[in-house]
Amino acid sequence: MKITIVGTGYVGLITAVCFSEIGHDVMGIDIDEKKIKKLQKGIAPIYELGLDELLSRNLKEGRLKFDTDIKKGIEFGEVVFSAVGTPPDMNHWADLQYVEAVAKNFGKYANDYKLFVNKSTVPVGTGDWCYQIIKEALQQRGVDFGFDVVGNPEFLREGAAVKDTMDPDRIIIGTHSKKAREIMQKIYSPIAKSTVPVLYTTLENAELIKYAANSFLATKISFINQMANFCERVGGDITVVAKGIGMDKRIGGRFLHAGIGYGGSCFPKDIKTLIQHGKAFGYDFSILEAVEQVNSGQKEVAFEKLMHLCPDLSDKTIAVWGLSFKPKTDDMREAPSVKLIKKLIGEGAKVNCYDPVAMENAKALLKSGSINFAKDAYEALKNADALLILTEWDTFRAADPTRIKELMKGDIMIDGRNIFEAEEIEKSGLKYFSVGRPDNINQKRKLNIQWLKNRGHGGIKDKTSDDAEVRSEILMAEKISENS
Ligand SMILES: NC(=O)c1ccc[n+]([C@@H]2O[C@H](COP(=O)([O-])OP(=O)(O)OC[C@H]3O[C@@H](n4cnc5c(N)ncnc54)[C@H](O)[C@@H]3O)[C@@H](O)[C@H]2O)c1
């Protein structure tokens, strides 16, 4: 089929190369001329596993082309996918101006019956709104080719986007039209095969499914992060707790990795948009408000740990490993590293940072004479008083703790992604701090037991104990419980 993809960012580009790989004739359209020039030469503007190979093969074999001419693009495709961005606006609402522009252009240039497919994440009702925009544009032109609108939300994960597109968990197709459903079935048939479930539903449900999925996953992350913070107070180990609950099929083990919070271009904005949409209808999405609040606090965890260990950072050099919001991508949107590095610099620290692929994007966001972008992970350690690990890249997992210790001036490692085990790191002489796995586990357990013992059945009984040590432990335990 002839398919046009408008917007060749992370989603649009991957969709374009994968659709051409399965045999469709695809034209990718973008307003960004630089990006399109690169793509025409076979250069991928983003880092994504497997993308380069698919891009060059399909360009060479003539199934894939790129252009900036929207008229040409709309006329070309029997189906036009809109994969433009829906970034947050100043009111934490999805900015729909780019989607609106594509719908207007669709109405302006459609020259036959076509499908308008929304792949971007859009608030419920946007598909119907696009329908109105297109209908009015066609009426103004005095033409009636007919068209349908489809909601086809995207669930790919950056870092595994090609794989996720070629072999998705599910495909969601929202439309009120039988004809549109049949066309979508044809597009996806090489991918859907017998193993991939396809859910056909209404436009509204398709739009809601995307927000519900992201909100649920973000909730899982904030939940496990709060459990991690509690483990730190009472002497538990979050990795084991997560493993234990993940064994329950009703819960599942994925998205239960405690760390320094979620970032990226999707979760933060989608959760905020859903909260705002609820508010507009007098509904308080209290669970999502909490998810957001917890996440925002969690982004401070590594910083707070460092400040506790080194209250004065003015003469300190801090090494940072990992800048992208997650591994296997160069995407820096809402990456926890940005906020954290700015805070370190605000405290007067020098920062030596390294990321395997996100350095160029990071340089554009982090402009300060106090930041040095190192050539490799080990170079970033030179003279460092502390090392912060912010993204769980596999290359960091394989690092040699003895070499880390030798290169550093200080001995503090704060592992914001729990990629190491305390035992293997501490053998090298480094002091290791992670998330939800307290370094002083026995002391925490002792305090918790003391608190339970003194609490008894009717509240804290023994505050007036003659034993000063018991009294101080009770007070500490009470303080901990207040802060929890
Ligand atoms: N990135 C992800 O992991 C992911 C996953 C699932 C869903 N989504 C959703 O998919 C959508 C796209 O996300 P993305 O990360 O690919 O965004 P992106 O910012 O990487 O790409 C958007 C592209 O659209 C182009 N564009 C904007 N207006 C245009 C117009 N009028 N005509 C042509 N091109 C235009 C931009 O130049 C840019 O290249 C968003 O709604 C996002 O929420 C993203």
C-alpha cells in the first residue's frame, strides 16, 4: 500500500522504515529540512538499534523516500499517518497544534478517499476533532472524496523501537468505519500474523487506551519507588521485594525496577495531560497526582544522598554515568540527569559526565563551564570525589570496580539504577549507595524492631523508659516513621 507518515521523529521514522520493510511504499514527511536531508542520504537523525540497516536497505530498494513537501505527501498516501509531536504546553496539556496542522493539510490536499490515522498520543476526542477539521477543509474546497479517521496509538519503547514495531505486544485500531478497519487490517497483516492480538474498537477507546497504559506503567514505577524508600527505612531490599511480587502473575515482574524516577518524552507529559483533562471535567485524578508527586521527589533521591555524604560540593568533582532518560536511546527529553546536573552545578560542583550515545543531545541542554563531557566512562572518573550512575547502560554494568576506585579521588558510588551489588563494589574499597537497598541494613532493622517492640498493642508505651539508649532509639524510630 502507499503510506505517508507525517512527522519523522522517533515514532514516525521507525514506523516508516518498518512499514517499508514489510513491503509498503512509504513516504516520510517532515517540516525539519535538516532532518529530511539527512534521511534522504540514509543518515538516521536518532540512535535506535537496527534503524540504520533498515533505513539504508529500504531507501536503496526504493520502497522508502523522504520529503518536506506536505502536498506531495498527502497526495501520495492512500493512508496518511500523523506521527507529529504532542509536547506539553505551558498548562501541562498536550500541545495539539502540530496534529491540527496535519489535519488541515490533509483536508487541503486530499485528492481521493484516504485514511487519516493518528499515531501520536492524543487526548480522547482529538480524532473526532480532526474529523471536523478535515471535513470543513474539504467543504471549503467544494470536494467530497470521502475520508475516515483512525486512532492507532503507538506503544514502542525507545531503545527497542524496531523490535517493538515489527513484533508488538498488541495493535490497537480505533475507528467507526468498516472500510477503514479493512484498510488497517491490510497494512498490519504482515506484522499481526497469528501471534499478535489486534483490538478493534472505537476512536475514543483507542485514544484512552494509550493514556491508560502509560499512566498504569508510571503508577507501577512510582509505587515501587515508594516501596524502595520504605525499604531503606526499615531494612528491606527492594530488588528482592520486587522479584517476589513480580512472581505473582496478576502483578508481573516488569516495570518494577526502583530507581531515580521516570523521564522521557511520554510518561511525564501524558500523565499531566490526563490529570488536566480530568480537571476540565471536574474530575480529580488523585492517583496520578500522587504518581507525579512521587516521581518528582524520586528524581532528587541521588542528589539528597550525595548531599548527605558531602554537604559541601563547592570544591568537589562529581562523575556522572548516563545522561539519556533510559538506556539504548539518545533521547534526553525529561531525563532526570538534566535536573540533577544543574543542581550539582548550583552547589558549586564540577561535573564530568559520560553517556554512550546521548552526549550530543546533552551538550545542547547542559551548557556550563562546569561540565566536562568525557570521551569514555573511565575518563569521566578522573579526580572524581563521587560517581553517580543515572542510566543503566549495559557498558556500565560491565565496568571494573577496582579500576573505578583507582581512577577516582574519592570513594563514593551512588547507583541510582541499582545496576551493581553492594558486595562486589565494596570489595574494591568504594562506598556503595543504591535505591531501596540500605547500606546500614542491620541498623535499620534494629530500629524497626525497636519501634515495633515499644509500640506494643496500644501505641508507644515506653517513652518514659529509664534507659536513655531506649528513649533515644524510640525518638529516632518515631522520627523515621514521621518522615516515611
Ligand atoms: N517517543 C516515543 O517513545 C513514543 C512512544 C509512543 C508514542 N509516542 C507519541 O508519538 C508522538 C510523536 O512522538 P516522537 O517522540 O516521535 O516525537 P518527535 O518530536 O521525535 O517527532 C515529531 C516530528 O514531527 C515533526 N513535525 C512537527 N510538525 C509537523 C508538521 N506539521 N508536518 C510535518 N512534520 C512535523 C517534527 O519536526 C518532528 O520531526 C507523540 O504524540 C508521542 O507522545 C512517542
